[in-house]
Amino acid sequence: MTQEPIRGRKADHINICLEERIAPDYCYWDDIRLMHNAMPEIDMDDIDLTADVLGKKLEFPFIVTAITGGFSGAKKINANIAEACAELGIGMGTGSERAGVTNIDPDSYSVIKDYDVPLVIGNVGAPQLVKQKSKDMFTSEMVGQARDLIDADYVAIHLNYLQEVVQPEGDTNGKGVRDAIRDLAREHRIIVKETGAGIDSFTAERLKGIGVHGIDIAGMGGTSFSAVEMYRAESIGDDVHAELGNTFFDWGIPSPVSLMEAKCSKLPLIASGGILDGAHVATAIAMGATAAGAAHAVLQEATESAEAVKNKLLLIKEELKVAMMLTGSANIKELSKARYVVLGETRDWFEGIKWTQKNI
């Protein structure tokens, strides 16, 4: 594998996410409104934010989800995130580890092992689990190497076909992915993660019962990797892929809708995709998520310092606590039963799904 193009692509992704508009203008999480409890009968100082997430106790149900790795600048980003997550007692995922496993800046990933993060999630691409034209498949042994590189508690198999079909050098073969995930789950602790387009009920059903430990729905509303690849294609004069990226900029299932769709799997669900604050985290828990996750929400801070990441995460934690107070939720279990209403475009999605199911 040629190292410089990989490093360049990884660096491009970070720079684009920092400098360009890479998310839809509409925030679907804002369509979900928690019902206010005017007489909560709890003391805010007594609220318990701790949660069991994938068998690990977190100080609040939040994961900084996959961002980067595989180029020199990624080491600082991952170190800053890992230090903050360890100090605050929350989870962390890493970017795709294919680069690290093939010896491209492996220390940009392994730096995570320097910190006591209570839940660490590795990352391997689903397209790399099946034969891709002239590329070798990612083997079970390599998945084990990805796990060991960061001492991961789980390895996330990321479903990023929207990105791959827009990426000029993308891997676009998809046949056999479910069987490959099933086979890996017999040997490794696996979760499945989308990357910004969401999980529908059909996919969630197909993941049930094959050994997967959880699903990160990563719905539409946060970073659009179609947009990211659009900017990359524009920069190299690839007009076809640039236009594909523009056409599919906001393709996918809105995150709150995807969360409800994936509940049929009966698996623990991580709600990510457009999570911006602690109120969104509270909403996701009320809708059935085990935890919420975000990446772009802390990316700028991660390029600065661990203290900046920590301060951003502390704000999210405090916002979550306030939302719990105002819904009368003394702990995460009670928050999971909080009442909410659905408005706006998200409600239109729910109504559209109901109409479609009724009329098929």
C-alpha cells in the first residue's frame, strides 16, 4: 500500500471538516423536544449520570466517536481526545485503522494506549472485508491487529458505502459484507457503525443474531462524507465524483429516525450523527439509545489541546444534567423513560414511513 496518498487523504479529511460546510443545514435532533417537568422532585446535585455502555461503566453516556489516524497530525488529535476521555471517564473511538495496521503512522493510533480510557472502540471498514478489484481483503488476523494496536474493547466495522461511491479511489464492492461481519464476530468483539447515512430497520434486522454486540447508527445530520469527498474531488479536477458528492450531499436517514429504525435489532444502540450538545444526548437516551456519540463537535478543540476537549465535553455533560433535572430524571434509566414530542421534518419522516408501511 502506497503510504503518501493514504496520509494525504487522511489529512484532507481533517482539513475539509475544519474548513468547509460538511453537514446539512437542518438539525434533526432539534425536532425532538423533551417534555418539561415543572416540579421534578429531585435535587440536581443528586442526579446520577453514570451508565453501563457495552459492559463498561461511563461517567456519562457519551463516546467521542471515530475521527482520524494514519498521518502525523492525527497523533496530537487522538492524544488530546484520549486524555480528555480518560479524565472524564467516557468512551472513545478511533478513525479507520487500515493505515495503522499496514504500518502507516501506527503511533497516531497507539497513542491512545497511553491513557486509561474506559471504553475504546477500534475501526475497520466493511468494504475492506470483501474483495475489491486489485486490493487485498482485511483478514481476521488484521482485525486482531487493529484491536491490539489500541487495546480496543470492541472493533467497529464501519459501513461507509456512501463515502466509497463518491470517493475517487473508493472501494465499491459490497457483496458478502454481512457474512464477513458474522465470521469476524465469532472471533472478535464487534459492533457495526454507519458513517453518516444511518441504519434502516432492514439492515438492523440483518445484523441481529450474528454475534454483533451493538450498533452505532451514525445517521444523516452530522458530517456528510459525501460532502467531504466532493471537496476532495473538486480539488483534483474530478468533475464526475464532485458532482456525485453534491447530488448525494444530504443522502441518508436522519439520525433520530435511524435510531427508531434500529431498535428492532434489540442491540445496544449508540446515537450519533449531528449530536451537538447535551440536550441532544438527553434526547437520544429518551428515544432508546444506550449512549450518544459525536466527533465533529470536538474536532476543533482536539486540534488545540486536551484541556479544550475536556472543557467542551464538560459543557455537554452539564447540559445533559440540566436536561435530566428539567425532565425529573434522577438517573439515566429514568431519562430513558422521559416523554418527548417529534416535530418538523423528522415528524414528516416518521409519518412517511408509517404511510409507506401501511400501503405496501
